[in-house]
Amino acid sequence: MALEYSFVIPVYNRPDEVRELLESMLQLQFSRDFEIVIVEDGSSITSQEIVEEFQEKLNISYYFKPNSGPGDSRNFGMKEAKGNYCLILDSDVLLPQNYLQEVDKFLQENYCDCFGGPDASHPSFSNTQKAIDYTMTSFFTTGGIRGKKSSVNDFQPRSFNMGISQKAFEASGGFGQIHPGEDPDLSLRLKKLGFKLCLIPNAVVFHKRRIDWSKFYMQVKKFGLVRPILNKWHPGSAKITYWFPAVFTFGLLIAIILAALEFWWLFLLFALYFMLIGTHATIKNKSLGIGLLAVYAALVQFFGYGNGFIKSVWYIQVLKQDPERKFPNLFFKNA
């Protein structure tokens, strides 16, 4: 089957990000035509003028719809897309020149109906963005699950960098109403339907995350909130590793209490762990400042995710409350 690619990009009040993404798309090294579908999700500050600047250089379709969240907007874009394979991106990413080449090469040799790709930081990103990228992707904080090669055939794609065939989209109905968590939910449903999912290790995007510290905390807290909901929806998908941030949080609190009582051994173990993170992040980014920020980012990540996870376990799995009623801010209504 000849693969025809359509990029699908939902956007909400982010015209500057759209400009940067389209500029990176102009630099893509690919011999075949591809389509770009931009879906404006009820924005008050639209990207229409930006899109018009690029329409003579790129094959862009632009749609405006009422706000209903990124999942529903992606579904809308995939229904309008002309290609038989959709490449889903967040508006806050940049593409390296070889992105589409790497995707096409992999799919021609090892076809799968849904794939995910890793994310990385771009040299132009701020130190905070680089530190957050480190803690979201490092082996020492997340186990490197977002991009390690051993995950090629056991991977839940993430929608900032994801591809899905039109066949798989139509069979699954696309993304659900939950957000965040709509991408692992779709991945788990696709697996149940028998579709092949994979990681393309070389299909890297530069993911800005457009995050400050308070937004990062809220983001990872929501990640923690949705995981027990997904575990309930998809029995058998739970893993013991999902508990690690909560266990880490309680362990650190106990370590601080013991240190106050002059029992230092547990606190010293945590100190060594944070020294490892700081040292590795410093070496990787060639910056002591980023290394120190990475330690803080790891703390925010563990406390945020752990807090959300324990709260959701209590209400959803112990008290058996309805997820949408208890956490309505995690759900969008379709347009």
C-alpha cells in the first residue's frame, strides 16, 4: 500500500507556535507530497492569518470548530484528511528535517497501524523547558519509557508525536473525551482490536511543552489522576511502576521526618539519587544550571503525579465513584 501522509494538528490560541511548526515543516526533506490539516479548537486568538502566509508553500487545510478538546479536534481532522495515514502533532513541537523520512522508512520496512515517536529538547528551548524535558524522558526518572528501543513492540504512543492509519482510526472511533489520557486510552483500545502498535525510535520531535513550574505540576498531577481511571477502563493494563511516584513521595516525607529525629540513612539515599539526576542532567545538557533545575523538575514530577494518583485511586478504585462526576475537569464534551 502506498502511504499518503496527512499531518493533523489541533490548536488552541497558539498562532506563534503554529508559525514555528510550519516553518520547520518547510524544511522537511521528503520526496512525496504531504498534507497538513490544522484544526482550530474554538480559539479566540486564531492562526488563520499565519496559515494563509504558508498556503502557497505548503498543502494546508484549515478548519475552525467549537471548543471540544484536543481529542475531538484530532478526530475532526482525521475525518477531513485526504491521506490514508495521519501524523498527529501538538502545536508546540518542531520537526527535524528528517522526521518524515524516518517515519516513512520505518513503516515501509515494518508497517504498524499506530506508532509513537520520542521527544527531545531543541537548543533554542529555555533552561526550564530543557530541565522538564530531561525529567520527562530520562531513564533515571521515567525509566526512559518514552523513547527506548526495547519498547519498539510494546509502546503506548503519545499524541504530541503519533501516527495512525485511517483503517485503525475508523475501527476504533478515534480519541475519547478524557484529557489527558486520551492517547493511552486509544492505544489500549487499538491493541484490543488487534492492531499493531510500535515505537519509531528515530522519529523524534522537539517538544516545547509550553510549561512553567505551576503548569508542569498541574500537568503531571492530571497524568496521575487519569491513570487509575484508565486502569479501571482497561483491566489488566495496570503496572506496579505506576505506583512509584506515590511511593517516592511518601518515602521522601518519611526520610525528612527521620532526619529531623537524627536518623539520616534514608535521607542520604534520596540525596544520592538527586545528585545522580543533577549530575547526569548537567553532563547531558552541558549546563550546571539545567542540572539543578532538573532536580527540582523531578521533585515536581514525582509529587504532582503521586498526589494525583493516590487521590484518584481513593475515589475511583476504593470509593467506586464515577470518574466523570468526580473529576469533570478531565473530560471534554464533543462539539
